[in-house]
Amino acid sequence: MNHPVFNDIVNSFKNVVGNLGYDILLFSNKSFSNGGQDYLKRCVHFQLDGCLVIAGDEIEEATRELDRSNIPCVGIDIELTGPNSSYVTTDNEKVSESVVTHLYLNSIREVAFIGGPENSFVSGIRKDSFLKHMASFGMQVEEDWIQHGDYFEESGYHAMKNILRAKQKPQAVYAVSDMMALGALRAMKEAEVRVPEDMKLIGCDDIEACRYSDPTLATVKQDKEKMGRLAAVMLHDLINETAQPHAMKVDPELIVRASCAFDTAQVDKEEK
């Protein structure tokens, strides 16, 4: 909940479900009575209509048990497959495809990758798509250029330090979160790597800080407001049995800013 992406999604969700007549009860992963992390028991105890599930990278068994139940659930960036569950996610394959295609069209062939935790559902899709499209364009990926963090700034900083230690330097760096990209930017500045002249940098999420970094951070925008609205309406429909469980993928947008500009006309241009 400390990550700005999820804050924005939850705020959007909260506004819509409030208008639909619901109140929100927040469950943490702390123990409930003697049942431990038993979300299903909590739902029954509080007589909840449904659940929005925002999970970290290590999915608890209690979350899986909730998904397998008949309680209506909608997941954000977690693939729920239960009998009364749906989920919403950005089209994460398109996220990486848009980055690689943009760089390829601008004559960049050597790209490093900073992913989230190796067991992350979202990061794994973005990494697989990145490698797939790099290979399809014949673009170069060195083993030392593939690094992993935890979606926050400090891990991006250390990942970038590792990339800069490689014998061969990439022409561009793609981080799967803006927070990690901002950490990478700090490491690049310390190493006196000029961005974008010496190396391009692209993040993902389009958090507010992207507009105020120096240089401003190119990124792939997730439509956080739409994801929150979709989750609210989908959960409402599951509760009222007016829709079947299903998945929704929201299209991302590539936002070209100064950190990955090839000429001044590209700055702040938006591309789907």
C-alpha cells in the first residue's frame, strides 16, 4: 500500500464503490483471532459482500483459499481463477512490447532490463515479453544487463550500479517500475552517465514524480483510474450476479519524455 500505483487504484475504487452504496473494510495480513491470516473467516465474520484483492509478490495460502471460495472477489495485478472471482491488470505484454518497439524504431539495439522480484507475476510477464520482442528484432541482451529489484527506488539504484559494472554498457535501460527507474537515474548521475545523451531510460507506471525528475522520466503509463473503476463495477456485478467471472486487461500508453527523447519534438509525446 506504500506504492503510489496502488494508492491511485484504491482511491479510484473507493470513489466508485462509495457511489454504489458500499463501505470499505481494510484487511491487513495480521492474525485474526486464532485463525492466523484467514481472510475467508474474516469475510464470514464481518458478513462482507465481496473483496478487492491486492496481493504482493508472495501470495499467501489464505488469499488462494479466499479465491477458491464463493465470496465475490476481484484481483488487481493478481490472476484469480476461483468460481466467483475476476481480475483486472494492465496488458503487461504490451507494456514491454511498446518499449522495445519504440527503441528499435529509433536505432537502439542494446537494452538492459531492471525487473521486480523474480517470483513477481507482473514483472515475469513484462520480462518474458521484453526478451521475446528483443529476440524478434534481433536486439542484444547481455546477461549482466538483466537485474531485479523490489519495485522501490533503492533496489533500482543497486541494479543500475550492477549494470554499469558490466564490461559492455547498454544504450538504454528499461525498468518495470518508475520508482526503480528513479533509483537507476540516481546511479547514472553518480557515474556521470548523461541521460539521454549517453544512455536512455524508461520506467513504467507514470507516477507523479516522473514529471519532476531531471531529466523528466519516460514511462509506460498504467491507467490506474480506469483499473480502479473497472474493479469496482466488476465486483458490484459479481455481488449482484449480473456478470460472470472474467479478466480485463487495460491498454498501456508509452509516454516519451526527456530521459528517452531522440529529438526535442518527442518530449512529452504520447504513443499507444
